[in-house]
Amino acid sequence: MTFGTGLRPEGPSAAIKPVVIQDKVWMGFGASTLKGVTIGEGAVIGAQGVVTRDLEPYAVIAGNPARVIRRITPEAVLTQDR
């Protein structure tokens, strides 16, 4: 890895990849998501969770690296919206 002006990494390890966050996602305080990750609709990320790979819809995750601790149903999310 090399550094140019402004100490910004350059080279193959500095590839830019988008993070996709779908609808109805809740992210706790200090949660982090790595580049190239897709977070599915209705997912819940616990505080300080670190998402390192794609997250399925309606999953509850926590930890570093984050792991699925529970799955919820879309109906459960809809009842909370009211």
C-alpha cells in the first residue's frame, strides 16, 4: 500500500466498492460496515456491530465480526411501524 497526498491509500487494496443499505434497516450506535457489503431490508445491526459480509433481509446481528443472532419476520416489523 502506498500513500499519496493527504495520506490517502492508493493501489489495488484501496478499491472503491459501494455499500448498499436497503429499506427499514436499523443500525445501532457505532455500527460499522465494510466496503462492498449489502444490508438486506429490515435488518437490525446491534451497537458496535461490524458488518463484514452481506446481510440477509430481516436478520438481527451483533458482534465483531457481526453474526446473526436472530431472524425476524416482515410482519413483526410492520406491527412496530404503527
